[in-house]
Amino acid sequence: QVQLVESGGGLVQPGGSLRLSCAASGFTFTNYHMSWYRQAPGKERELVATITSTEDFINYGDFVKGRFTISRDNGKRTVSLQMNSLKPEDTAVYYCNANEMWRDYWGQGTQVTVSS
């Protein structure tokens, strides 16, 4: 059974940091590109960051502007997103995604709220 379980969300003040983690099981983790997406209320889901299966390519959404860092640990089957300098507009549900060509898996999401 495929599972992607996100953790690490919560409430943080503007300028603060959070680290999201996603634990994967039920599929060959090393074959999959891993991504974080987010969806704010009333908005479409958007890509935050992607790291390829071999870690040779990393891509970020334009809004990241050097504030976030995606990483993966293939031995632990986890992907993480370190988020610094958070802004109120970063408030959203953050989703973990695993993709291998025609296979696409999603986690349930974790809420990130940036507010004073």
C-alpha cells in the first residue's frame, strides 16, 4: 500500500522557519521524483519544489526565491522541505508528491499557517 505521510506543519510567525518531512512507503522510492506542492484557499495547487530520483536536478517555484530547500534521503525514504523567511502568503496546505512517468502519488497534506 502506497503511503506518503507529511509532518512538520503548523503555525509560525512571519520571518520564521519550518521543516516539512514526508515519509514514503509502498513503492520503490529511488525510482521516483519527489516534489512538494501547496494549495492556498481559493487558489490552484502550485509546485513548490522538485528533486529528481537521482538528485541531479532540483527546481523551485519562482516565489521561493532562495528561501526553501528540498532534500531527500533515499535510505530513510524521506523528502524534506526546509522553509525559511516565511511570509503570510506562504500559508497553504503543503502536499508531498511522488512521480514516475505515469504513476503519481499524493499525501494528505499538512497545514502551514504564517501569521502574527
